[in-house]
Amino acid sequence: MLTTRQAAEHVNRTPRTLRNWRNRGDLIGHPRASGRILYSRDDLERAVQIQVERFTTRSVGGRPRNT
């Protein structure tokens, strides 16, 4: 399990991005009694894959992207 800072470094993103992913439901955070949220590597990889899929299926200029 990784802290928010470690997790952000692991996927080369900012802690704020991880928070955004968590708020959208793309990333699962595991809260601890201390108030920290920890992330598993598997959950991080899954969240990154969701972002890749979201980006590659997004339309460009109002038209569907050619894939």
C-alpha cells in the first residue's frame, strides 16, 4: 500500500489528480484511522487504464475519434 504522495509518484501524477480520480470513482482509496488514504498498486494501474481508455475514446472537435 502506498501513501498519496508515493502513489502519485508511482503513476507520475500529482496528489490532486489522484484525489480527482477518487472523487470520480476511478480510483479506490483505502482510508486509515490516522486520516491517511492508502492506495494499492493494482488499483493505481486500473485507474491509469481508465484514464487511457477515457482519453482514447473522447471525441476530437465534436467528431468521434478515428481508432
